[in-house]
Amino acid sequence: MKNRETEELINIGKIGSSVGLRGEVRVTLYAPDSGNLKEGKVLLLKHPVKKSGSEGQSGLQLKCAGVRRQKDKPVIKLEGITDRTAADELRGMEIYIHEEQLEELPEGEHYVRNLVGCRVVDLASGSEIGELNDVIQNTAQSILDVRTPEGKQILIPAVVAFLRRIDEEDRIIEVELIPGFLE
């Protein structure tokens, strides 16, 4: 079992603009439906990594005092942040939680962090395409970013038409591609 000092921190989102005068802030979540942002959860806020490689180590550890939705985005109230000025100072900070606080996902859903590095196999040809490098989620549908052994990038839409099975335990993702997809 990991202790708090060695436990991995998971980046779940980013603080946006302040809302109103009482210290609430908008949040952009990287996994919107995960349930990882809720009242009572302790959040660690850090400034993003600078391009020079130096990270702002001075993080804030604050408890989420409330969550509501506004225009389909979460708005949170953090303990100790009582006015707009204090909320504005948080803008742009990344939100982290400890690994042990990650919510269980419903069956059939996966955290990207658990899939990166899985082998991607094409069922139609029976051949291994490569390794999952990332999942791009800022598009109309998620896209699997697969790297071949030669380093070539293959982008596969993560839709029912292509994605057949994900097995986290065996570290394999099975896809069924149409003829000519890889050419």
C-alpha cells in the first residue's frame, strides 16, 4: 500500500473563471462524468508545469464545499475561498486528487491512465497494430492514438464500429478495422 507521500496524484481538471462574488469557480473536468469532483473531497491545486520544466511546488490543499452545474459545467465552492478576488487567484490551477480517491467507473468504462500502454490488435487481420499512446478526447468522439513499433501514429475512432473489446487485465484492446484503414 502506498502512503500519501509516494501515492500518485491524478489530474482531474482545471480551475476556470470565478462565478459571482462569494468565491465560486468554474471547472473544466478532464473526465466529465467520472464523479471525481464532489462535496467533501480534498482537492490539491497546483499551477501548471512551466515550459522551462520548473513546476510551482506550492500547491493548495482545499476541501470542496459544494458543487453545482451552470450551463452544463461544474461550479465549485472551496473551503476558505470566500470572495471573488480569492477565486480569481485560482484561475488556471490544475486540480489533483490522490489515486485512492478515484471513483469506481461503471462497467465498460475505463480511465485513460489504465489503458495507455495496452497492445492494440486488429481482429480482422489478426495482427498487432501497436501500443496505445493516448486517448484524444477533445473531439466529437474519443480517438485512440496508437503508435506502431516503427513510431508511426495511427488514429482510430473509439466508436462501436471499430472498438470491439478492452481487457485491462490482459492489457489488450481489440479493434476491427475496415480494409485499407491502415494504408
